[in-house]
Amino acid sequence: MSGRWWRPWREAFYLAMDLFAHLFVALVLIGAIEGAQMALHAAGDPKLLDLVPIRYIFDAMDLALLALFFVFGTVSMYRAFKGEKD
């Protein structure tokens, strides 16, 4: 299809697909982290160096992953809406 009316819809579709792809990757990574955390929790909530529960490390990984996806996703979407090419 061609025409001026199609271009904004096509760009919106590409931006939505980019957003969903990032969301899918984030969910897979968080799911993998949670799976490992549940396996460790089933082992009896072990501690690192007998001081820090390992679940705190996994919680920090979840937080870091979400923060990184938020920052880099926001920058990516800003560039996409501004029209810059990678």
C-alpha cells in the first residue's frame, strides 16, 4: 500500500512491535531470574558468606534489569519518535 495516510500507521506499528519485543525480553529475563530464585529458595534460603540472603541478590537483579530496560527503552523510543536511525 502506498499513500501518505499509511506511513504514520506503519511507523506506529513498528514502534509498538519494538515496545512489545522489549517487554517480551524483559519478561523472559525476569522469569529466568525468578526460576533460579525459586530453586534456591527450595534449597532452604541459603546465605552468601553466611551474612546476606541470596534472595536479596536476585531482588537486586530484578530491580537493575527493570531500571536498565526503562532507561535504554526510553532512549530508544525517544530516538524512534524523533526520527533518528540507529
